[in-house]
Amino acid sequence: MVTYIVRRLVTAVLILFGASFVVYQLTALSGDPLEDLRASNAPNREQLIQARTELLDLNTPAPLRYFGWLAGAAKCLVPFAATCDLGTSIQGEAVTTALARAMGNTITLVTTATVLAIIIGVSLGIITALRQYSGLDYGVTFLSFLFFSLPIFWLAVLLKEFGAIGFNNFLADPDIPPTTIVVVAIASGLIWSLFASRSWKRKGIAFLLGAVAAAALLFLLDLADWFTSPGLGPIVILVTGVGIAFGVVLLTAGLRNRKALYASLIMVALGLVAYYVVNPILNGATVWMIIILAVITILVGMGVGFLLGGYDRGQSMRAAALTGVFMGLLIVIDRFMVTWPAYVGNSRVRGRPIATVGAETPGLDGTFWINGLDTFTHLLLPTLALLLASLASYSRYSRASMLEIMNMDYIRTARAKGLSERTVVMRHAFRNALIPLATLVAFDIGALIGGAIITEQVFAFAGMGQLFVQALRRTDPDPIMGFFLVAGILALVFNLVADIVYSFLDPRVRVKA
Amino acid sequence: MRFGRTSKALGVAAVAALALSACAANTGTETPEESTEGEATGGNIRVVEVNAFSSFNSNSSEGNVDINGKIAYATHSGFNYINNDLEVVANEDFGTIEVLSEDPLSVKYTVNEGVNWSDGEPVDGGDLLLSWAIGSGYFNDAKTDDAGEVVSGTTYFDYAGDTGGLALTELPEIGDDGRSITLNYSEPFADYEVAFGTMTEGGISTPAHVLAEKGGLADEDALIELIETAPAGDPENPEERPEVQALADFWNTGFDTKSLPSDTSLFLSNGPFIASAITPDQSMTLTRNADYSWGPEANVDEITVRYIGEAPAQVQALQNGEVDIIAPQASADTVEQLEALEGVTVEQGNQLSYDHIDLNYSGVFEDENVREAFMKTIPREQIVETIVRKINPDAEPLDSQLFLADQAPYEESAANNGSDAFAEVDIEGARELLDGATPEVRIMYNRDNPNRLNSYTLIAESASQAGFKVVDGGLGASDWGSALGNGTYDATIFGWINSGVGVSGVPQIFRTGNGSNFNGFSSPEADELMDELIVTTDPDEQDALQVQIDKLIWDSKYGLPLFQVPGVDAYSDNVTGIVYMPNQTGVWWNFWDWQVVQ
């Protein structure tokens, strides 16, 4: 194994050298950095041309200039010496500074979208695999391919038009016309009926239920003016919490495991108490406080599960902790919702909360909650755009792999020996179905830092993609090389990680080296 | 039974929760009232820029980006500025320009008393002297070879502007009041008005006391002493000047930053606004400079600059009410989208750059008749219709080689220079001039620029009707610039930028053998007039001379100006006072008139 890894690392370094040389040459050849000055009629044209020639060292041929860059970049290999020199941009900013900033921005933008895409995509894939060739399967397949094939810049424009401009207009005067309620009700009914099983009768019932529920909800929310001053309140939190408790137990332990169920329900009750107890403290919340509270919640949940659990304590502990985390999430969401009117009314937001560009409202200086909402309103649309576009690959891969697993002999054996369907799916099939996805996820995390060039451009987000595009426009090789280094190293590393992880997860492909 | 106990516990908890929610539903989640920000009376205006801010020194070659210039314009004051009619307007609240004598030209610049930097230090003679030393290239002694490599000596201050004008002045002395300098020109300099301390170029933007300290000198007096005692740079006898080098090194790069420095001396203001917050590559906030009273005072308390590159993103941000003013890159689509918006005012106009076709005075075009015949076939009206009118409906073909339609003498010059002969396509006239010949014409242009490609296509089609064999010599974006003037083509379509103010750009293009004279135009008469032009300080005489030169150029069948590049800006109904401006300052030119509709 070690020799294998070493061999891979050595190849990676060689690939990096070769590729960086090629990229440098391509960048240098991609344009004329003096283009604007050559056709200039400024009286000091010669002087300007000379200044830029000197700045970019244009009199040295590009293949030689590469080695100058390499000499600086090589210093980055000296550990802890802080001598890293990746050059400067045309505007005189050190590439290392620009890279650090752009990476931070890109990570904020892409992380949520990637995590959500993985969770939602994989769940959809599993569900559609279990309901192969049903209406749900076809519906999900159709939609995920639709979003996959929409150009993202167009999707982004649509999202801005309806998700930001339209929604903000709605918020200015939140009044839902009856026609909208009818349309939403029908849509909701259709979605519900998709999830129902095959018989037409059950589908009909599901349709009615879905339609009525949606219409009633919209009507009530409208009546209560919920859109201007949203919030969950203790009752909704309690009801949702109980629902979550049942759901979590169903998936992790099975409803037969009463101890797990009680542990989870106790967490719901504790959560509700915490809703009152913790809330005053939340006024001065910071990120760290939330993290600490989350850790405490998990510990308490595990404690409750431990105290209640019989011989299989682990299941109860897991279920209780997970329920606790979800309760905490509900409380935090409620808190954000209650802060919403203050955010919308802020003089810098001016009543139009959902943003179409950038990462923050300039000059907004509020509490943790206000700034949190600000980040949310700015990241909402780009995250949605990225999410919708990447759902397809995850859902299709996981569906295919789940289908393959479900037809395996050992699944039939598991069923034959009388295991419950939940155990068969969650424990025997699901875990194995995830193995091929490990490769995909590893690649995507590697590509994550590379940025989403088009999305960043459309949403005016100053991440890695922007850094790359703007440098390319100016034919400015140093920032591009910085970008390439980061993206290239990550791609190679995660490629390696994917292979290693794969061999650990799946004994069948373990490398004998 | 355990079962029972648990359910009881649950029941109790649920009842307790409900009871609590009944009596105390609101106590838990109460948010402290957000204090309303911006308490101010003037309010805040949010303006969009394409490029991101990168330097507080917009005059160095690295910092010379449009956005840095605009920020410098808003945060620095100076002796005059340029208005949207491209006229120079004096700012006498800041200081005065006094012409002591016309010939030899001697100009005295005095800063008013009470004009201060935002750290309380007065703007004084030392600042003026430093500005002069930088803008005149006084210390430079670099010598370069043909390839542009420096062979000896040094260029100290990496000044992006033209040092040619101030280089004509001798070392000035600070006046007795300590707030003035007098520039004595060795020969009259036509553009003296905008050669020094113009707000459009950043005004008086480098605080001498700060640079002195950062450059390792004791104080401002030491800096003044250094400038006044060190000899002028002489390329023949270059010398080491470590002290000047230290100053220049700091000036060249020390003000470059993408975030707000913790050292406030790096962004001192002497203008209406001062930078107060920067989020790198995202936004920048300027707030009112409390002490400022020397010049036009702003209505708004705060200007937020946001950087959005894409035009459609700018339009949607405006539509969503996130920003108040945008000036996107003009295209037919953008204008169409903007005009469809409610509550938005769109302003269209010309920019200072213009496209033109130049004919070489050699090869197939050596014969004036061939040039004239070719010019007769150029469908200028059709080009303007196809390319420009969708963006700027009022656009007309440009009828002068020296003036833009936005300048006062344009009408007179256009009527006089004989441009009306080429207003319409005249295929018959071209055929007559060619007299049966079918010359082959190779046209070079930037193929990657859709406007140029369009122009070429229209011209080629029209010219071939008159018997010209047009060869497509279009080159890619990275190649066409270096092909200029290399003799591989007969005609070329590209763009120039008129400075709008001043005349030093004229000889650069049209004087025999000069750097940007790519087609070999040479007229001894015009050369003489240009020599006179650049030493003429009276604006009316300058105009008269330019009208004559314009006619000489047209008479020699130089080629044709095609159109001025259109520009567009738009603002929401929340703000007023925005007026279109053709030059690089853009909408910022009268930012003090901007107002929030209350």
C-alpha cells in the first residue's frame, strides 16, 4: 500500500510540473497584454508600453519566464519559512493573498450547495431506486435532467427574476391571490400523489390530502401575515419535533425499538424546554456559542439514550442525539425567522431581502442573527442554482448503484431470513450502494475549490472562478498559475484519496502491492 | 411500569410546554431593536462599478485602473475638474490658478488657507511640489534601447500619465505663504490648464508628509529640501539616488491595497469623501469627509460602491433595488432590458472612444484617387445604423478627425472639413475615380471584436460594388495590435480615445513619424500647425488651429472616422442628479449633485 501511495505521489508531482508548464505557456499565448496600449493614441504611449513590458517581463520569452515563476513557487515547498512567492497580479497584489481570499469566498459559496446536493441527490436516488419505474421515478428523472441540461447562467437569471425580484415584490405586499393558492395546491397534490404507492385510489387520496394541506397552509399563513413576520412558535416546534423524532427513529432504529423512540421524544420535550431557557442567551449569540450548544445537545441526547437504552444502547443514543440536533436546528430557524422583520426593515436592506449579487450587504453591521440572515439571503440563489444543476449526477449514480445492489443475492438472502425491509434497505443495501459514490464525492470536493466560474460571474461573487477569469482577460499569468496550482493539487490529491478510500471501503478491489 | 412512567413524563412535559407557550410565548424569542443605521440626513447611494478597487494611488502604472481614478476623484480635491460638456471648470474654493505671464508661460498655483488633509495637516506647497516632481518625471534618468529595455539609469516615480507637459517646467519654488508654487514653462504648453492638480486626474492626491515619513525621511521639510536640492535627472549621466528611490518605491506600490489599511495615513482625503470600509472584490464604502468645505459639497452622506462585472447582473441588481446607479458595458441587449424596467431612468450618449478606418499612404492607396474612391464606398450611415443606433438612437456618423460630437467646435469643423462629401455612399463616383481599375485592398481589424467585424463586413461589401477586391486581413485579439503599422495591410479599422480636453494627443496621431501615426500620414503644413497648436495656450486659438488641421487631414483623404462608441447608464427613481458623462470619470463627475429622493 505504501509503495502504491508513494508511486502515485511521485507521478502526481511530475504531472503537476508538466501541466503547470503547459498552462503557463497557454496563458502567455492566450492574448496580448499590450493590446489596449498598442492602439493607444496617448502622448505617452511608448512609456506606458515600456512600463508594462517591464512589469510583466515581456521581453523574456514565455518558456523562460516560466522558470522564473517556478523558482518563486518552489519556495512554497520550504515548510514554515513563509517564503512562498507565487508572484503578483498586474495590479500589484500578491497572488498568495488573492488566493487565500478567493478560496475563502468560494468555500462559503460552494460548500452548502455541495453538501445539500449530496444529501438530497443521494436520497432521491435511493428513493427512486426503491420505486423503480413509478411516477415518482420518472418525475425525479425528468426534473433532474431538466435542471442538469439548463445552462446555469440562464437558470441563474430565472432564479433572480422570480426568486429575488418577484419574491421581494411579493414581500412588499404579501397577499396571495386565490389563483396562486389553487395552482400551488394542485402542484402540491401532484407531488404527494407521486410519492403514494401504485393504486389509483391511494394516489387520489394523496392528491386530495396534499392539495388541501397546501391550500390550508397558504391560506393560514396569509391570514396570519406570516410572510412579514415569520416564526415557528412552540406548538409548531413541538409538532414538527415529534414528527422528526418518529422519522429519525424509523430510519435509524425502527419504530419497534420503543426505547429509541422514547429517548427521541424526551429530546423533543427537552428541546421545547430549551426553547424557553436558552432563548435569552441567544441574544448575544456567536458562531462558537451555537457550536458549543450543538455539542451539548449531542452529549445530552447520547446521555438520554444511554440511560434509557437496554441492550442496544447505541441505537437509542444515536436516535436521541440526532433528534436533539434537529430540535436545536428548529430553535435556531425560529430565532432567525423572528429576526426577519428587523432584517427586512434595516435601512441598508430597504425591504428587499433576497439579493441577486454579492456575498453581503455592504455596511450592514448587526447581530449574529442579522448577519446570518444576510448571508442566507445572499447565498440562497447561487446555492440553489448550483444545487439544481448538480442534483442529476448524484441522484442518477446512487439510483443505479442502489438498483444493482438490490438485485444482489445477499439482499435476497437477507429478506429470506426474515429481516425487516428497513433493515434490508438501510443496513444491507444503502451502505454498500454508497461505495461507488465515494469516488464521485471525493472528486467533487476536489473540484469544489476550483470554483464555479459561471455561477460566480453571474452572481458577482469574488471567488476562485472570478480570479481565474479576470486574470485570463488581462493575460496575467501569475494569478492563473496560483489558481492552477490549488485546483491541480486538489484534483490530484482527491483522486488519490478516492482510490485509497475505495480500497478501504470495498475489500474486493483492495490493491495488493 | 417503565412504559407508563415515560408516557407520563412525556405528557407532563408536553402540558408544561403548552402552558408555558400560552403564558410566555413571546418572552423567549425577543430581539433587541436594531438601531437604525445611517442616522444621517443625506442618506446613502449605491453605485455599481465593473472593476474592483485596487489602489489608493490611481496615478501609478499599477494603480491606473478606472475605478481607482473614480475613488481618487471622490476623495481628493484639486484646482479644477472637467464637466460633461468637456469643459474645464475651476474649483476656486480649493485654490487658484493664476497665469502670471503668457510668454514665457508662468502659472502660479495657490491652495486656499484652511484646506486640510483628513488628518488635520494642511494641504500646502510641499504637497504641490511633490505632485510636480512626480508628474514631471524630474528625477528620471533612464535610457532605453529599441526593444524597450532600460540600459542605464532609473525611472523613479512610475507615473501613468504623460510627463511631457510638466517636463517643460523648471524646478518650482514654494511661495512665501508656503501654500503656492509657480511653474515656469520653457515654452508655452497648450494643455497647461489640465497639466497639474486636475481633479479628474486625482487632484492633489499624495500627501507629502505621509510619503516623506514612509520613504524614510524625517518630515515634509526634508522632502521639500530633497526635491529642491537634488539635481534634475540626466539620462546621459545617470546617478544613484537612494533617497528618491525609497520615496518612489513607496509611491509606486505602497498605496496598493484591496482592503482598508489599518494605517489611516495611507488613505488620507482632502476631498468630499473618505474611504471607510472595503470588502475586497465586493464593495467599498465612502463616507462624508467631515472637515471638507473647499469645493462642491455632496448631498449624500455615504456612497457605497459595488463591483459587478456582468451587464445583465447589473441590470437585475438595479431592478431588485440593491443598487441605485449602474453604468454597464453598453450593448443592444442591455439597453433593451433597461428600457423595459419601471422606475428606472436610462441615459444614453457617446463615449470618448471612436472607431475609424485609416488608409495607408503607401501601397495600393498611394494614389489619392484610389483613397478617395475607397472612402466614397464606406457606408458610414449603415454602419452607425447597424452597430450604434440600437444603443444610442441619436447617434450619427462622426464627421471630424479631431473633435468629438460632444465638443463645442465639432459643428464648425465638420461643416468646414469637407466631410459632407462622404456622408452618402457614392459607388458611381468611386467607379469614375477608379476608372476601371480593380485595386486589391487588404483590411486589417480585430476579428474578435463584433463591432469591428460588422464594420468590416459592411465596408467590404460596399467597396466590392465599386470594383475593389477586398481581402479580409482580420486578426485575432492577441495579434492585431502588434500588426498596427507593420505594412502588411492597406487599411485598418480600430479605435482611438480622444482625451476630450487638451490637444497633446493630436500630434501623437497625426504628426509625421509619431508613435501612433500608423498609416504614414505626412503633411508639412499640418505638422507646422500642430507645432503651433501645442504651444498655443488660448482655447479659442487652439480650436481655430484644430479646425484647420482637421481640414488638411480630410483633404488628404486620410480615411474616415466611423462612429463614437455609445455608452449607457441607468439609475433608479430613488436618486436624482445623475447626468451622463462621456469621459472616463463617467457618472461620478458630479457625484456631489447626487441626491436621495426622501
